[in-house]
Amino acid sequence: MKLLRRLIESRFWALTVKEIGQILRNKQLIFLLVFPPTIQLLIFGLALNPDVQNLKLGVVDYSNTPMSRELVSALTANGVFRVDRAPPNEQILGEQVRRGEIITGLVIPPTFNRDLKSDHPAEVQVLIDAVDANTAGIASGYAAQIINHFSQQLAPQNQAPIETQVTILYNPGLISSWFIVPGVLGLVLNLGSSLVSTSAIVREKDTGTLEQLLMTPAAAWEIILAKVVPLFVLLLGEVMLAVTVATLVFHVPFRGNFFLFMGFSGLYICVGIGIGFLLATVSRSQQQAILTSFFINLPLIQLSGAIAPIESMPRFFQILSLFNPLRHYVKVVRGVLLKGNGLEVLYPEAIALTAFAVALLAISTYKFRTQLS
């Protein structure tokens, strides 16, 4: 009770109440947090349909014969597939598909070559990560077509065809919106967190209230934290609204842990607020801040994999995207919602987002404190 009473009587609490009051009176800000995210999810989820190429292929070749290697060569000849991994067994292959390290897996049994020379049909198994329904559809169609063509080439010598067993994982209905909507959720949170936090700081500059805050006994960290906390809570509400739209309208499954998802979302909100504060410190007006944000947010979106798969990008941009916090958050959203991944799979993204959040908040806070002083 004493701690709660001291908090209520503190300067930080007074500043926080002031910020909450300003936000609630700002109908334009509430509108931006509710209406655009809903419309963007609906439009992008229904309209976008990306094309892909150069899909990562994992191969488990138990046969290890010239004929099995010819089958792998046939799959990679047209550029749709590229051999990326060669795990020792199908258990590791399935785990690599689950982690998103590869899109397609091929399992060639040890009896492959013997079956081709006998009257028994040779079987191969193809595993496809269908989180991206468009990618899965292309991969499934091309794999079946290439293997059937390979089988027909063998028909003059051997009438026993190759039978293909394709297993569609995580998105058996090949619904494109299940890939698009989680990506757009990350896009919406990126735009909302950065623009709203930028607007909150620049508005103080435009109205002259920032100078009034400097005349109060409040410390710089109290002023900054009082601005961050209300925005953080509002943006968490925006995440919950977006998830609700995704699950109710597009029937996107939520297979992972809700609290883990909200924890990652909180990390990315800190990243977005850090970006917004940094933009506010280098902008003199709200118009300049919004225009500057386009030079930051558009590259982040394009290199995130939210709209188009990263595998279809040139190699240079694939490497560059590793330094994009939105890429890591989009992977988290798809991993938690569609695959049910936990922290044991997503810990690299947790480390990356934490590093981005700490770095951006530290830099933006330092520059903001410099302006306050």
C-alpha cells in the first residue's frame, strides 16, 4: 500500500495521467490506432498474392545412388528449388521445416533404386511448409510435375512409376491469407508504434508544452517514461485488435502461447517507440516527421518478408534483412500463430528484438534528453 501510495503521489504518476488525458482527448490518434489497422488487414489479407522462386530444399537421400541424385538434380534444374540442407534423417528434416529453415523437404527411401528396377513402384516423400500457402501451392505443383516427368522418362526402360506422397504442413487448405495476414499484422504494428510515438513527441514541440515540461521539477527519465507507458498499453490493445480481426475474419489459427506472443509484441512495440522517438528528435514539425518516416518504414516493410518471401529476394537483400527488426517479428508472428512454436525455436528472434529494442530506446532517449537539457 505504501508503495502504491508513493507511486500515486510521484511526479511520474502525474505526468502519466497527463499523457493519458492528452491521448484520450486526441480523437485523431484513437482513430489512427483503430481504423487503419483494421482496414489494412482486410485489404492486404484479401488482395495480396506473392510469387516465389529459389525455394530452400532439404534432402534426405537414404538410397544415395546415381538414380536418386538424378531425381534431386531434376528438382533443382528449373530454379524453383535449391538444395540448402542434407540432414541425416527425416526427423531432423521435419524439425528444420518446423523451424522455418527450409520450405520443402524430400525423403528418398533406401529401396528407391531397387524398386525402380523391379515391378514395385518407387515412393518418395515430399514435406512442404504451408505457412505460406502460395509458396506451398507452387512447391507442391512443381514437385509433383517434375517427379512425374522424371518417372515418364524412365517408363521406356521400366513401367513402374514413382509414387509421390506430399504432406502439407501447418496450412493444409493452402489459404493465402494465412501467410499474408500475420505479415500485415507486423506491418501495422510497425507503422502504428513508430508514427504514434513520433506524433506524441512532435506535438509537444509544436504546441510548446515541451518547454513547459522542462520548467517542472520532473527528471528527464520521468518525462520520457510517462510518454512511453501509455503508448505501450495502447499499442498492446492494437495488437489484440489485429489478432481478433485475423482470427475472426480470416480464421487464422492461434496455435502458440498467447502470453509468449504478447511478450514478443511488447518487445517490438519498444522497437517501434524507439524508432518513433528517434524520428521525433531529428524532425522539427509533424509533417517533416511523417515524411521522414516513409524513408525508414518502407524499407523495413519491403525487407521484412511480410508481403513477399525473403527467399525470392537477391542474396544481398536477404543478408541485409537480418538487420531488420520487423523481419524477426514477422517470423515470430507466423511461428506462434501458425506453427505453435515456442521460445526454444524462437529464441534467436527474442535475442535480436531485445537487442534492437535496447539499442533504439537507448539512442532515442539519449537524444531526447539532450534536447530536454
